[in-house]
Amino acid sequence: MRILEVANDKKLQKEFLEFPVKLYAQDTNWIRPLDQDIENTFNPAKNKHFNHGECIRWILQSDTGETIGRVAAFINHETAKNEEQPTGGMGFFECIENQEAAFLLFDTCKEWLANRGMEAMDGPINFGERDSFWGLMIKGWDYEPTYKMPWTKQYYIQYFEDYGFKDYFQQYVYSAGILTSKTTQSVMDKANRVFGNPDITFKHIKKRELPKFGEDFRIIYNEAWAKFPGVKAMTEEQGQSLVAQMKPIIDEQLIWFAYDGDRPIAFFIVIPDLNQIVKHLNGKFGIWEKIKFMLLLWRGVVTRTCGLIFGVVPDYQGKGVESAIAMKLRLEGMKDPFFQYETIDMNWVGDFNPKMNRFVSQLGTTLDKQYITYRYLFDREKPFKRCPRVG
């Protein structure tokens, strides 16, 4: 076997993209990601994390020249130094069912990271935000993944754990029928109390007012989320960029903001699950695929939604605002005879956030998918610590 650095080699870049297509050929629930979503991760012009980080990727070939694996390693120098030990990352791991091959890929990442001063690696993760290509699936193979969420081979679990990776934290994906799930009476009572408060109002996002909602999102996000491990405060520019990127896929009836007077206090960001369209594009997104994408979106083929992020500013947490804003999606959907969406996947609820897990479980959800973010300490004698809890 031999490891080949992909770098700028067009042929190897194509192998990096095409290998999973062969690997998952018999797995009907696997959905090929868009090639551009993968490639943009490794493009310094597209990925802002290159401003304070570095990244490399490899493919693994057999002695006969057949591609049998791939992997990437990366360092975010801003977050690496915040850990108890300098910690890098590895991800985009795919491999045939061969432990020797898998361990060679792990070894390659470890050596590259250690040579750059790292003392641990998390994986499989993304050289980017946590909402994309993050974690190893340990439950949910009977379901399709939501957009940019992993769907990985079951035998990977044993390879990671036999190599010595430990469970750093888990990510849960809860699913529910938007109009049919049985919300607990407690949630409904809390929501109704908030609905009875004339000072608290709820608004759909409006595309014609995106700059305003982008700033409201940033304000809430920084109060509600910036305290979490590995999460940085958002700048005004980043808030505006985020809503601008989302504009083509925003369905106004799915995204809610809550206000106390003029103060933004909560948001619930839900989008159509694009994977119900992406699965028809075979990884491509050229002019014809874009036309097909918009046609399928217009025809209403998307019936599944993805809850991207939920946030309530700290001084309103536990006061029913979270219940009310979650109920708004259902209540307004019930009023619309043409409401096309049937289910929601509440993505990325970390096990380090027990308060959020308790709340989501009260919304009539089921835990359908589960992922692990592993950590591997290079010093095998050093005591391992899981991600600290919050909330």
C-alpha cells in the first residue's frame, strides 16, 4: 500500500471525490455530497479557516494502484491552543473493510499533526464549521442523512476504537412529524403563557429584510452560543454573509425570530433538507444541475426539513420562549393548506448540552441518528477527558 498526497493533482482530486461513490455503491441511503462542498473545504480561496490553519489530504492505494482509502488532516491554530493539549483534526475518512489500511490512514494523520506540534487529534471532523461533515455515524443507517451530515460505514466504529480513539462527545439527531408529533403538555403550557404576553412577538424571516435579520441572528447567537466550547463570537460581517449565502434556500415560513419589544431574544433556523434534491445530482452542480435543483425545489419535492440551529439569549432561557418558538412552526403550518413539509430533523444536539436534549425530547421527537466525535491522545499514558458539559 502507498499513501499519495492529493495536493493540486487533478487526477488525485478526482479520486478523492469518486472513491466513496464506489465504496457506497450498494448502500441505498448514502447520498453523494456535492463535489463543490468537498472541494471548497480544501480551497484556500473558499475556506476562511486557511487564514489561521493548514490542511492536507491523501488517498491510499493498493499495490496494484487501486484506490482503497482517503483521509485529510488539518490544524485550526485558533482552536488548537484552547484545548488542554494542542489538538488537530482528521476527517473525510473513507476506507475499504481492511484494518491495516485504516490504521495506515490514521498513522499518516497522526504523524503529520505530531510533526506540527499537535498532541491529539479529533475525528472524523471537518476543516470548518461543526454543522458540516462532522462525526462518525453510530446509529441511523436506515435513514438518509440530512444535507452535509455524514453517513458512514458501520465497520468504521471498530477501526476508530481499536486504534485508540475515545468518545469525546456525541451528536444526536432527533426527528419528528412537524404537524403530527405529540408535544408534551408542559411544553404547550409554557408556550401558551408566552403567547399571552403582549410584549413577546414572533416574526418570520423576510428575504427583503435580510440585513436586519442577519444582525438579529448575530446578536442572539453571540449571547446564546459563543460561551460553548469551540464556538467563537460572530462578527457583523459574518452574520450578513451567512444570511446572504442562505438566501436561495430560505423558505420564509420555516424560520422564526422572537422579540421582547425591539430586542431580539430567540431564533429557530429551519431550512428545507436539500439532500432530497442533492441525491438526484450525482455530486455535480453545473448549469444543468442548478436548473434541475431549482425545478425540483419549485415542484415541492422536499418534504423533510432540517433544524440547523436554535438559540435563546440566557436571561430568557427556561421561561417558555424556547417552547413557544418551537410551537410556532407547527401552529403556522397547520393554518396553511399548502404546507408541504412533513418532518423535521433537529440536527446536531451535543450530549454535552443536557438541557437542550431534555427540551428537544419533549417535542415529540425520536432519536433517529447518532454520531461520535472521537479524540485520540498521542501520549497514550495521559488521562482522557470527555468534552465538558454546559448549561
